[in-house]
Amino acid sequence: MMENTDLLPCPLCGGEARVHIATDTPRVYCTVCRCNTGGYKTEEAAVSAWNKRAETVIESPKELGEGLESDD
């Protein structure tokens, strides 16, 4: 088991995350909303998946329409 695992808060609700290993299948889950990574082969892989966050590509909804041509 990994020691001093730094888990980011839940990406959905901000809740505390914990590692859970059942039947030799590690997963990380949120203690509040129960969001989880699903099972991984190693604890390190589950933690890595949990801590991975998508980069923000769009700064605001307004940017969705910028640069698009109108059919008018």
C-alpha cells in the first residue's frame, strides 16, 4: 500500500478522496458523492487516474461561438 498518498479532492463535489482495495482491485472514491475511478491493477494507477484532471480549454461559454462563421 502506498504511504502518504496525496489525493486531490473530488472533481465533482470537492469531497475527500480515499483509496479502497477490495478483492485486490484498488480504486479511489469520494467519501461524499461516492464518485470513483473503477478498479485498477495497482493502487498507483488508481491514484494517478483520480488525480488526473482535464485542462481547461474554454475560459467562458462566450468563447464557444468565437471564430465561428454565421450562415446568415
